[in-house]
Amino acid sequence: MQRLDQQIRFVTEIGKLKGVFRQTFLAGEGLNRHENSAEHSWHLAMMVLVLGEHAPPGTDLVRVTAMVLIHDLVEIDAGDLFLYADAAAQASQDAAERAAADRIFAILPGDLAGELRQLWDEFTARQTTDAKFARALDRLQPMFENLTAGGGTWQRHGITADQVLAKVALIEDGSPQLGAVGRDLVDRAVAAGFLLPAPSGAA
Amino acid sequence: MQRLDQQIRFVTEIGKLKGVFRQTFLAGEGLNRHENSAEHSWHLAMMVLVLGEHAPPGTDLVRVTAMVLIHDLVEIDAGDLFLYADAAAQASQDAAERAAADRIFAILPGDLAGELRQLWDEFTARQTTDAKFARALDRLQPMFENLTAGGGTWQRHGITADQVLAKVALIEDGSPQLGAVGRDLVDRAVAAGFLLPAPSGAA
């Protein structure tokens, strides 16, 4: 039973991700609160199911699904960092996330621990087609929530369209079609007054 | 763009599942609240990744993953029903869920709508190996949460060990190994005082 015990300890441990909250604000019935990283990960996996056809040829959607399901587990120890945090905060977050990955995946039997850690490393490095598509979904999903929330995080932090467009480049790198969706969302958000236009100096 | 628009409307619509709360109570840091159906679905998909080797030979884990990701979408309209509800409440819930499936999947382009609806129908009918394994995970996961919460839903509703064991039979039907895990969890919960033993008349 030792292998099964390790698997069950891991399944119990990761439930903690439901208590890690992101910057993203959710609007709507029963909501009006920050999003947690577990439900965010579910939303990304649903996006693989529904938007997977917009991945580049050769993308392995089974691997992408696994990546998006596990990509935030490290936040159980390291917490969530805001997308627009500065470089120093990002570097210290990276170290904390690697330490978290060392601890959390090691709860599993060695073969499973190795598989999931490899997927997480690949997602983090963002070099492969699979990882680039997974990262594109991770960038796109909060844009939907911000639009639903009438501005959400963008308004709370005074984010401007040019800052969002810089992140949309990363969506485009994972999927040209979804990059176009991202640019369209920025236009709609600016038109609706949910997102500040680029400051005139940045144009 | 019509196809993509439909896909994006669906992705936005399903975010509402984060506002549908289940009976399951989550204990721990940042928690101490009811579980929502989106994070519950994420937890099940993670269980497919980690416990998939305990599925019967021939189980298609890609289909099981899709099933558990979508299985609760109908609750956006129909809400969640407590596992120990009576037969009349169950029948009226079934009708509400079918109506919800008609509305929600139809947001998608026809081919995707058909695929996901078929998976949901299959999950609901619980006749295939894939559906039985998916349903087993859906029954097992709240047991982990109840144990973490020191009794959780079992204590709040005065549920007894024989009632839980009747549900464990359904886990066993999907996976003998996970059925054994379920029985072991019942024993541990009774020993810890988290779950009432069967009334003497039921023994």
C-alpha cells in the first residue's frame, strides 16, 4: 500500500491550492471575490478542451492539460505573484517556487514525481510548443475575467493597454489565433472604459 | 470568427461554476468554507493524473479527464444536490440538469457541443468503464476533504458509517483498488470519531 499511500497524501496535500488567492477578481452571482488557483487551473483545463484546436500543429493537448492542472501547485508554499510585479520580486518568487516544487512533487512515488516535475519545469521554461500554448491560456484567462468584472485587476492597479498588449505578445507566441483574441479583448476593454488607453508618451 | 466567438462565450459562461457551492466543507489555511464545483472538478482531474493507474485495464484516461472537468457544468443552472438527498429531490434535480445541459453545451459550435454533451450523458448514465471510474473519483474526493475537516459534512448531517459504505460500493464498481481506499477511509474516520458507527439496528 506504500505507493497508494503516497498518492493519497499528495491528493490530500494539493487541496490546499483552493486556499491560495490570485489577483484576479471574479464578478457575478455567488462571487465578487478573488479567484483561487485551483479553480483558475480548472478553467485553463476547460480552455484546452474547448480552444485546443487553435494550438499549433503538433501540440500534445494531453500534456498541455496536465501542465495547466499542475502549473500553480507550487503556490501552496510560494503564494501567487501579481503578473505586473517587478523583476526583483519575480526573482525571489522563482526561487521560492523551485523550493516548493522540490517539496510538493516529492510526496509522490518517484516515477510520478519525476513526470509531473518535468512537466512543471517545461511549463516554467516556456521553450516547447506545448509549454508555449499552456502559457498562452494562462495569460488569456484572466483577461476574460477582467472583462466580465468590468475592469477587475486592470482598474484596481491602473494598468494601461500597452502593458496588457506586452503580455498579449506571449499569447501570440503560443497561438496566433488566441493572440488575435487577446488583442481584440484589449480593444473591447479600452472601448468599454474598463482599461486605460496607453499613455500618450508610450504611443 | 463565429466559431471562435462561440468558444469564447462558452469559456466565459462556465466561469460561473466558481460561484456554485457544494455541501463539502474545506478546512485549512485560507479555507474554512464550502467547496465550489470548479475547484472540486480540478481536484478530480488531478486525481486522474495521480491515481489513473488504478483504473481498470482499457480505461481511457483522456476521456475520464474530460468527463470530470465538465461533469458539474450543469450546476450553473441546476445547483448542487446533496449526495444524501431523497429520491424525489433527486428526480427533480435530474430534470433540471438535463435542461441545463441543453442550454450550456449549445453555446458551443455544434461539433464541440455534441462531443461534450455525449461525455456528460455517458458520465450521468454510469454504464461504461470510463464513466464508472470518473464517478468513483467523484465519490472518493469528498471523503478526503471530510477527513481533513475532522468530519465535515458527515458530522453536520449526522451521516453514519453504513450510509457512507453504501456509497463506497459505487467507488468499488469503478476501481476495486480505490474501493479499498474508501473502506479504509471509513474505518479511519470512525476510529477518529469523525463519523458515527452504523446504528446497531443496521448491523
